[in-house]
Amino acid sequence: MDTERFKDFGENVRRIRVAAGLSQIVIAERMGIDQGNYSRLERGTAKPTLQTLFRLSEALECEPYELLLPTDLAPLIALVKPL
């Protein structure tokens, strides 16, 4: 179950980054980490701390909860997120 949660997290990170038209390198620089560590977040192989979650949401300009949703619910955010 935990593995699936980290996979969902990584998929959400990637989806939000791609939708914003940003590269992994740009987000990694905004977070102050190297691209390899950022890539692990997107692949779901890293176990981010709460601090990393907040830094990532700032770098992606999204709310932290958007990163934590199960992937089958993530598309619904566009329907309820304020413009």
C-alpha cells in the first residue's frame, strides 16, 4: 500500500510539473536539490519529508494536498481549484 501511495505522489508531481511546462531541472533548482533527487520524487522511489512536500509544492506553485491525492482523484482538482 505504501508503495502505491509513493507512486501516486510521483505521478501527481510529474503531472503538475508537465502541465506547468517546467523541466525537472527547473523544479530541482527551485527546491535547492539536484535533478537526480528530484527525479526520485517523480518516480515514487523517494520518501519525502514534510519539509520536502512543502518545498515541492512551492516550487510547483500548487497546494500540498494536490501532491498527495490518489491519481484517480487528481483530475478532479481542476474542477474545484479556484482560478
